Amino acid sequence: MSGGTLYTYPDNFRAWKVLIAAEYSGAKIKNAANFVFGETNVSKEFLAKFPSGKVPAFESDDGLCLFESNAIAYYVANDQLRGGKQSSVADCQVLQWLNFADSDILPASCTWVYPCLGIMQFNKTSTERAKEDIKKAMTALNEHLLHHTYLVGERVTLADVVVACTMISLYQNVLDPGFRKPFGNVNRWFTTVVNQPQVKKVVGTVILAEKMAQFDAKKFTEMQKETGAGSGKKDNKKEKKEKPAQQPKQKKEKTPDAEEDEPLVPKEPKKDPMEAVPKGNFDMDDFKRFYSNNDEDKSIPYFWEKFDKENYSIWRCDYKYNDELTMVFMSCNLIGGMFQRLEKLRKYALASVALFGENNASAISGIWVWRGQDLVFELSEDWQIDYSSYAWKKLDPNAAETKDLFTQYFSWTGNDLEGRKFNQGKIYK
């Protein structure tokens, strides 16, 4: 490809993936002039090309418009970065690691690092869980890299570029020598990738953390004032979070250089938390498949046709701390992180959680359906990491208002109770 224009804000690690891929392929990428995040990307002209409003966004010289950084990076990459011209298996392996970065690393990274940078409020439980998530992801990487120089094949691919870019903020801020010591293979691979000329030209020199960064309440308050988010008041909250990503069991706090870790999984298998809850006759998986394969004008009536109101319940959730939400992408990571940490609930529940509004003026709200008539999160401590950050209201399945809300949230339309317009949403299924 010849090149194109990239719409992004400065120091966006997602944009780094694209720019590094361009360095390898020789694609001529220029940054959009006068781009202002929160203004340019919500303009009528921008949304006509990129309806999601997300950045980075890319317009090729021949008019092709793309959003989502991994897709853009793949487009501007050369055959080497995509896994090799002759190997469809390598292509799949590259995509595997791209997904791993977004699901297993990024959510936990945001949960841990953002409070240290003053971007998000700190929550001890969430942070400790995120640390264990990062340990789990790095253990998987370390084992793979024991026998591989790079993630796929014998040369740098997009897999290396994307995973390394996703981990830069970790290595710069919180992965101190004690924490990263057990992961020698990952450390070797990471320093190799970030010191490649093509990578270094885009991100500069990456300095590894000497001391694990900690949450600074003063910095957080100042950051909120600068961005105009929140009032600076803090209640006794069980905070947010996301990203971001995985679900090891809560453990007692350990020093970063501890030689022994508690096991990431329980020694004895747990009983199914839903064992005593009647199964009813609503086939959750059947509806999820139907919803995925049909438009809402068919799937929503199908839901009400099949729904078992005696054994399943419908709930509305509203995030308690909307005044602290800042950037849209961070708020979306918050939603995604909750979904990922509730992985073991997935076979019993479905949900549509939406973000309404825009940067520094947004709200998170959703509609959930699960087996049983009580608040499902209280059945298992593994499901309790995020739920207390939301207000929960059980809805009457016979009420017209409930059916209207279900239609709105699962069609991703309309406004919230404060009149904020739907921005984007995520489906838990």
C-alpha cells in the first residue's frame, strides 16, 4: 500500500502499533493535521467516515476508511509482519496474540497503571486482582518464549509489536525488578522488540521501572481538576474496573520480590454457585446464538417468546461513579474488564452494557438477564469484584417499560435517563 492519514492523539500506544507496522512496510503514514481528541472525532465530517468515533482511525490514500488499531496495523503491515506470505497458520497465530494482548493484558494493565498515573481512582481489590492477572499473562508468555525468540516464527511480526506496545506502560511504571524477575524470557523478548530500530523510531527509548509506581491521591485530584471530571469528592467506594482482563482468585498482598506465589487456582474444585438455582426452560445459549445471527427486529421478539420469567430475572445496572469517568475509551475498558472478570458467569447470564455521552460527560448503564431471582453476584466471591460499583434494580418482566428498556439496550439506541445519547456498547454473551 502507498499510505494514508492517521487520526490520533499524541503518545497513543494504539497508534504506535500502526506507525511501527508502517516503518517495517515502508507505508507513508501522516498524522491528521489539527486533530483534537473529543472534538475532531465527534464532528459530523469524522463520523461520516468513522461512525464509531474511535481513534486511531485511518484513511488510505485511495479512500479506504478503517478504525480499530489492530485492523489498521494489519492493513499497513507487510507480509513478514502478518506471519509470512506462505503460511496461513502463522497468520492465525499472529491474530491469536493480538487478541491475547487486548483480552489478557490490556484490561489488567489499565486497572493497575491508570491509578498510578492519576487517570483513575484507586481500588485495592481491583489492583490486587489486576496484578495477579498480569502475573498469569506473563507466565503464559514466559512459557511460550522459553522455546521461541519471537511470538510467531523466527522474525518480528505484528504479534510482537502489538503485545509489546500493550506492555510498555507496565514496564515503564509498575514492573519493577522484583516483579519482573521470574519472567526472564518475557524480559528478554520485550527488550529485544522495543529496541528494534523500527520500534525505537516510533516509541523512543523505553526505560524500565526501577520502583513500582503507587497511587497518589493528590495527583488523581489534580488530574480530575485538569480534565474537568468529577468533583474530587471520594465516598467509601468499591471501585471500578476493567480491563481489562482475567479472573484469578483474590489473594493476600505479597511483596513484589516474594519467591513463592499462592496458586492461581483453588487447590480444590468449587461447587457450582448455581447448583441450587432452578434451571428453568429458557435456553440461554440458544438465544445468544439467535441474537448473534439475526437483527434486533427478530431477536428481541424471540427473547420474549422464549423467556422464562419464573426462573430468570431482568436487572438494570447503573454505574455509581459517573462523575469520575473521563475518556470514552477508558470507560469502555471499564465495561470490558468487568465482562472478562465475570467469565465464569457467562453461561448463566447475558447483558448489554452501554456508554452514554462523551468524554468527561458520560454514564455507564446496562440491562442484565440471569438465572434465578436474586442478585447473582452474591452467590460467588469470584463474581463480586465489580458489582458493588453499580446500583442494581430488578425489573418487572411483565412491564411495558422493561420491554422498552430491553429493546433500547440490546438495539444500542436512544438516550439514558439524563438525556445523554448512546455512544457505544458491549454485549456479554
